[in-house]
Amino acid sequence: MSKIACVLSCGCPESSIDSARVENFLKENGWNTTSSFKKADLTIFRACALTELEEEESLEIIRKIKAEKKADARLIVWGCLPRINPEALKREYDGITFGEREIEALNEIVGAKKPIQEIDANCLTPAFPLYKGISRHLPGNLYTRAADRFDVTKLGHPTFFIKVSTGCLGECTFCGVRKSRGTILSKSIDRVLCEFRNGLSNGFKYFGLLATDLGAYGRDQGYTLVDLLKE
């Protein structure tokens, strides 16, 4: 089969860098990438479900991709929605799904020679541009789409992003993220430093640390965010 992939994301910056990692993974394994799902043989969409509004946005994106993709193209939906509200997803989509903690499933799906465990990403993928959009039906600034909230071009300078951990230590009743991302899972300080030095060697002066709960970084490995910052 042809090997042209489109990697899409909606939701938070952590989801965006997760998708950038998937895109890097595909490139490392011989795939070409496109920004248009209509041209792709494989579309991998990371779906958000943090709130009811973002869940509906994800479902609307899935409906759009299904309606407009090439007839023989494959669609994979992963991320928070399959773990937070799988029932809602099943009403729109019956294909392959997995959560962040099962991302290694991609190795088998694409027959990877370089596994995703060896892949990092240090940029953010753009948010999916909704053509209809649910936000325009809401009054005032009640809801601002992820594309507006997390437009990194507004930072005014190139930024090298490092995802340092995922998950959190909380068990908040109102929060669905724990269902998706689980308890805290941190990168080692050495691995973070390796990415940091790579950014420095490429001329970056501004760095952004990303996590589900940055303040909980390292607690699963016996150190803290302060220890990382000192290094």
C-alpha cells in the first residue's frame, strides 16, 4: 500500500506533542506525511474528551474525516476519548482505538523498524481546523477553541518543547483525564537533559516543559521538578 499519513490532533499542548511524536515515528519508518487527510492513506487522529464540548468537537472531526477521506484510506482514533467515553466513540467509529499508555500498538500496526519508544518530539502539531465549528454557536468567549488557546506562534519566539511526564497523582472525582493518562509517569532527568541539549545545539534559547501535571514531575522516581530545573 501507499505510505502517506496524516497526523491530526485536538485538545491540549500535551496531546499536540504526543501527535508530533507519532508523526516523527511515521517519518522514521518510511512514511511520507501530509497536512490533508483527504490525500492520506492513513489518518491518525488524537481525540480530546476533557469536557463535553471538546468531546463533541472530537466526534465532529471524526465524522468529517470519515465523510471526506479517500474510500480506501484507514483511520485510527486514539488518545483521551477512547478511554474517557468509549461508548460515545463507538457510535461514530468502529476501528482501531487505544489510549496514550498503549501507544506501542503503533509498532505492530505499521510494522515499525524503529519503535515509538525511541522517538521524541519537540514541537506541537497544529490543531485540527474545523470548518463548521461548534464554538461559533456559543455566546461571547464562553468557549475558546484549542487552536486559539494554544497558538504557539503568539509566543513571539521559537520554542523547544519537552514533554517530561504524563499523568498525575490526583484522584479528582470531576476529572476524566486520569482515565486516559493514568498516574504519573516521568521521563528520567537524563533523558530530559538529552533533549534539552539537543535543543541548545540547534540554537534554541526558549524551552517549554509539558506535562499533565508539571508540579508532580519525578515523584514516581524519587525526585521533583526542582531537581530537574537545577540540572
